[in-house]
Amino acid sequence: MTDLDSPAALLFLYPIGTLFLLLVGISLAISYSRAQKNLSKSQLQLKFLKRGIGVFGFGLIITFVTWIYPHNGFILFGVLHCIGLSILLTYPLIRFRNLSFILGILCIILGVYLRTSVVVDFPWLLWLGFIPSQFYTLDYFPLFPWFGVVLLGVFLGASLYKNNKRTFPLQDYSSFVVVRGVCFLGRHSLVIYLLHQLIIIGMLYLLFLL
């Protein structure tokens, strides 16, 4: 089984994963607020549907690639799977800020309970957070608790950005080169994530051959 309770996981995986998925939720809330002004309800639903399926599809590509190499510990339900499915599940809830907060807390509590108290002997509910005995993977972000983190991000996004406008003052630093560079990385984060995965896998494969 993956040692997700080790100090390395607690200090590295959890803070980064939490921040990453919080930003996913915040971005979804801002995107929804912006898009609902120009799109009909059906168009908005289709936008979220296509985005969620697309991200989940990239997750399946990661599953296929890691199944080929390194195979041992290949990714069944990693962060892209989680984000893709979370986008699909978030759409019906995104208008309800307080409900998103409550469900987010409940999802996190349930996820902690599953991680610390439940071990099963079947893999079919792996995506929810039911971890089989002797389970090992390179990347694992089940819906519980991580969908809860996305929902908390939706709550924060809806609270901090109303009608596509910030509710707090922020100085404009967009003219700075460093800020423009960070914004560029943010706009292309999915492509960068996919490329870095493939580069790392390719480097490991070459090292193994050598």
C-alpha cells in the first residue's frame, strides 16, 4: 500500500495537492461567473461537460502510458482523473456557495475516515477512496477527500470573486515580466503537466536502459 501517512507525503504531497485542487475550484467558480453572462444554460453545461471529459481523458492517457512503463504502480486514479470528474460533479453545485462549503467539509471528513479506518479487498471503489490492501500507485487522488478540496475552492472563488469581479483590492502587477511569465504558465498548466509527466517517464526509461 502507498505510505500516504509518511512524513514525506504529509509535507510534500498533501500541501501541494491541496493548493492545486483549491485553485481548481476557485478557477471553476470564476470561469462559471464569467461564462454565465455570455452563454445559455445548455451552452454552459456543455462547456463544463467538454472540459471535464477532456481532462479525464488526459488522465486515461496517463494511465495507459504508465501501464506500459513503469507499469509497477501505474496510475489508476491520479490528479487528472480527479480533476476531470470533479469538474463534472461541480457543475450542479457551483451556484450554491454555502452548499459547496458544507459538502466540501463532509467529503474531506469522509476521505480521512476511509484513509485511516477502512481497508478493502477489491479495487472497484478505488476512485472514491476505498483503498485495497497491498495497493501501490505513483499518483492517487480519490474523490474523497479531494473533491471536497475542490468544493472548498468553489466556495472561496464565489466568495472572493462575485460577478467576475474581485471583492478585495489588489495592485496591478501585470506589466512585470515575472508576473507575465507566471500567467503564461497558468494558462498552459495542463499542457505543462502532461509534458513534465512524459519527460520524467522518458528519462526514467532511458536510465533503466543504461
